[in-house]
Amino acid sequence: MTELLGKAKGPQKINQKQIAAMLNISQSTVSRALSGSRSVDTATRRKVLEAAKALGYTPNYLAQSLVLQRTRHLCYIMPTFGFIQGEVTSSILAGAGDTAGELGYRFTLVAEAQEELLTLAADGMYDGLFLTLEDPESALEQLNQILEANYPIVLVNCWLDDPRVHYVATDNWYGAYTATRYLQELGHRRIAFVGPLGGQIGKERFLGFKTAFQEASPGLDPQTLDVYWPKRIEELEKRLEEVFNFSPFPTAFVVSSDLTAIGLMRLLEKRGGGVPQDVSVIGFDDITTAAYNLPALTTVEIPGHRMGCEAMHVMYRLLNRKASSKPEQAIQIKVPARLIKRDSCQAPACSGS
């Protein structure tokens, strides 16, 4: 690298052609490496990036925008800014933002703009849209018009069963199914579900739980408590009090978020029930607090950062397809959800429970 720096004399602006000559590779390889193309192997891309950084190379985005008629500016739409408070959402945004920066893009975050989808897609400010919705079906009419125009749009942490729709999401059904199966393998039979029963993610998690429950207990309906994360923590505790109406009382709970699971654990403790010696609890998301809770919470990890990275790579692929090419089959990625076993679960105190 010292040799390369020695060849760059004075304050002259370095371009891709010079980097290519210095590394003895083609300019097209340098261009692909700097743009994040997966057609360049990891070692070569690292070598190019290190050289570009050391030599002070800065891409001319203004010139590229004028030539390509692109802004290199994306828009990320979600229902409310409150979504950012969730660790999964903030991790998704971090992953998308990190990857966008590496690929030479930036994005603006917009909330409560589902009704403005068509305007945002048509006004020329953005090269593409990311979209997170609680109920994607509700935006189907707008999405159809955007898809017909072949405008780049990627759903993130939500999905549609439509062969035209690009999305990156998590397999929530399998995550809940795996969590329930784990409790059953420990010997639990009286397992209840706590969490939202509406919304796409809530429904998928409940269905995964219900499938596993009914496989082990055919003909029985599980006990459920429909709980959304409230605006005030006091409201959550009051709502969770309803689990004590369950009869017989469960020996284990699958809870659709870690924060609600931790709230339930504390409520059980206040009522004299220990976790895991009396009741086992599994959460969802793997927020930071889950590992440091006492006891540490068993949970289903939702890899938000990876989802964000994948979503940006999908967007990049859409943005760089040939203008004359026909719309390709939709890229649909379900990132695996992983069960993380910690201290909040053990076999029930009484066998056959």
C-alpha cells in the first residue's frame, strides 16, 4: 500500500482508472468492487476498498446521477416512527443503512405515508422504496400500480404471497413452532401463547405455536392472551394479570416479544411463581436485555441487521438491472429465526404437565 501512496503525488483527485492501473486489474473490476457487486471475489474487493481509502478516492455521485438519471437516494417507509423504538426495527435500519453507505446510497425514513406510496414512487426524488407494514394486504392497490411501472420496491420484515413482490422477512412461523417444540421436548403439555393475534407477524407466530401445540395435543385448543405492547408499562402488567384466569394454569408460555416475556416473568415472581422452577417462558426477538435478565431469557432470535443488509442487496440488484430487461421473478428471502436456549426454561416440576 505504501507503494501505491507513493504513486499518488500531490492533491490530485484519484479516479477508478488510476486505482486499476496501480493494482494491475481492469477498471471494470474496480468499478464493480466499489459498487459492492457480488461478481467480485472478497479478496479483490477488500484490496480495492483498501486502496481507494488509502488514496483518498471519492466517487463522483453527482456525475453518476446525471449520467444514469438516478439520485442514489432511497426511501424507507414504516407505519409510525414508534417502530424505531423496537430493537429489531432499529437493527434492520442499521443493516440497511450500513450496506447502503457501502454501495454509495443513502435513504430517508418516512412514517405514516402508506397513502402516499404512489406519490413517493413518482416524484423522482427516490430511486426505490423500502416498505415495512403491519398489514401489506392493505397496500395492495398501490403496490400493484408501482409493480406495473417496474419501479424498485422491497418489503422488509413483511411479505406478500405474490410472485411479483420482492421481500426480505423472517420465518416467524418456524420460529414459534421451534420454540413450542422445545418446550414439549422438555415435557410441557400445558403451554399458553401470549402476544398479538392480529397483524401479519403476530398471526404467523401464533400459527406456528398452534401447529406444534395441536401436533402434541390433537383436538385441544391452546390457551391464549391477545396482548399488544402498550404505551405505558402499567397497562401491560394490568393486561398480563389475565393469565391468572387460565385453568389449569400453564407450566410454560410462548410470548411473542421479549419485553412482554420479561414483564410476564416479573409478574409471575410477584405472585410467588418462580421462573423456570415453576413456569418456563420463551420470548421472541432476542433484544439486548434478554441475555442480561435474571434468569436469562430463552428466546427466538430475529436477525434484524441481516434482514436490513439483505434488503439493501436486493434493492441494489433491482436498481442495476438493465433497463431493457423484462421484470425478473421476485426475490423473496426468508431469513431463518433461531432459538437461543438460556435459563428461563426447564422440565416441568410434575411429569406429564
